[in-house]
Amino acid sequence: MTSDDRAVLRTAAQRLDRLAARTTAGNWRTGGLLASRPEVIAHAADGTTEHVAEARAGTAGWITALSPAVAGPLTAWLRSAADADVVDPAALALARTLLDRLA
């Protein structure tokens, strides 16, 4: 891996950290009364909730950054980590987080 590759990885991580810091915080879960129009609700550690749609200014960047376009490279990384001689703990942590959230 070149130093340019490392810079790309670090820059992407830094930008994602900054985006997460300005996005509606909490554990996002679906809810609502209509299955055809579920709501995304952020559940904070203090027990409060906020509808993510009501906080569009804070969440729009997050939603677009993690659009389906991210799935290809992300799944490729997880598969690569699964086939590696040593499992990357970060990849394993991400996989466990995803499995907790994905049906």
C-alpha cells in the first residue's frame, strides 16, 4: 500500500467522522404505524427520540454518503477481510453492527 493509498483511507475516515458528528445522533430504527411508509426514529441514550425526517438538515449528508453506491465497495471489503489470513477487527466490528441492524 502506498502513502497515497493510506492518505485516501485516512481522509475518508476523517470525513465520515465529521459527517457523523453533525448528523442526528442516536440509534436509528424504523417505526411508525404504516408498513408502507415507515419512519426512521433516532433513539438517544437518554431515552429521547427524534424523527430523522424532521432533522433533514443534519441527516441528508449522511443518507447520501451511505447511499446504495457504497454497498459494492463495502461488501468487497468485508469479503476480502473474511478471506484474509488475519481477520481485521474493524471489518468484524462493522459486520457485527450490520448484522444487528439488517434483517
